[in-house]
Amino acid sequence: MNIESIDEGRRKRSEALSYIHSLTTMRPDFMLILGTGLGQLADEMAVETEIPYDEIPHFPVSTVESHAGKLLFGSLGGKDVVAMQGRFHYYEGYSMQQIVFPVRVLKENGADTLIVSNACGGMNPNYERGDIMLINDHINFLGDNPLIGPNDEELGPRFPDMSEPYSERLVDIAENVALELSLKMHKGVYLAISGPMLETRAEYRFLRLIGADVVGMSTVPEVLAAVHMGMEILGISVITDECFPDALEPVVIEDVLEAAGMAEPKMTRVIVGVLEKL
């Protein structure tokens, strides 16, 4: 395992931040991470500055279909925001430190609230393809996490508390927004697994048994880093396939993107509504 030193991490963040500062004066309080098939939320933004990931020093590059790989600065819901149009996954071969690098950089740029989205498989029998779910807790089955290694006390404590990783305040606001908009929205537990393969029937049964409502391949690393740095977090999952062991069917990326497209307008309305109330 290649874990960088505290000084190396600080140097890389400083170089990335200097480049971003050369292109924009914006210091948004709100950071958005747009998951698989969910990058169209960016269309709702009034974008001031667009920066491709491959131009930012030390930023990883998105390799997954539908991840545009751009950092967008602008406004949404009456608030200044910075959005990651595409994210990074453990299965792409990136280290945990690389996956959370943008979160750490944008926190230093001024973001204190993280709104993270993802596409996932629904294991709760009450969920349907195209539904959306607020994350109220998670289970880390990635086998790794970004806080392993030397702890930089300037970022956060050695042993961050995880009793409320997803802000109850923001969850309440999001639930009220969905209610006002008459949108069906679930609330449940997200489980992160490394991928890139989907799970077997036996694995779905096991994951459901231990308390997970949905399963995906992202989100948890970014949330761990954000909690470590004291950010307030709201998580929203889009259910793109139904993972019921006794009625399991093969899934292809085209189906995932189609379902994400069905659910994205609902997710967008909730996120915009939350930003308007903050």
C-alpha cells in the first residue's frame, strides 16, 4: 500500500488549489459530487468556470462511461456551488487518497457542505428502479479507507466520530422538500463494495441480511474524508436496478444509465430545493 506523507499531501493540495485559484475567484460553501448517469444536474447550474480534471495538478481522471470529468464552479438554487461532474472509484485502480483528493482540495477552497449522489442497486423489496433514496447511514465493505496512514491534524482528528456521518438536519430538510414537491423518496442504508463486478445472488442475500438497503461502488470514501474534515453531508442514491436474488436479471450499463435518467429529475429537484432552504 502506497501511503503518502503528510508533507506530500499538503504539497499536492496546495499545487491543485493554486491552479484552481488562477482560474476562478469563487469559494463556494457547497460541493456536489455527481455519480454515474447523474451529471446532467450540471445543466441546471449557471456555470461560471469549467475546469477539466486532467488540467488540475494531481487530480485523477474519470475513466467510467457517463463521467464527464469536469469541475464546475457556478450557482444552483441561489447558492454558489462547485460540482464534480464525475467521480473516481476504487475499482479504477485509484488509491483511497486519490479518490478523496478533490474533496480535500475543495474543502480547503471553502466548501463546508458536501452533497453526494450515486447510482446503486436496490436490495430493499420496497424500492423500485428509478426511485431515489436519502442515505441515513452506510456500511463500508470496500476493504480500505482514506484515513489509513499518517493523520494530518490540520485536516481532522485521528479518530473521527461516525455516529452521524449524514447530517440529520440536512436529511430533515430534504424530506420536507420531497414532501412539498409530492416526490416519493426512501431513506435507508448504503453499502459500498469494491466492484467492478455486480454481486451474486448469495452476496445480495447476505448484504440485505446485515442491514443494507442499497449497494454501490462509491460515496463512502468521500464521506469518510468529509467527516474527518468536519463537513456537513447529505447523500442521495438513485436506484438503477433491482437486486432481488430470486428474480435477478443481468444488468448492462445502458440500463443503468436509462434508470439514472428516469430518476435524475427527481434528485435534481430535491437538491435544488435543499440549497434554496439553506
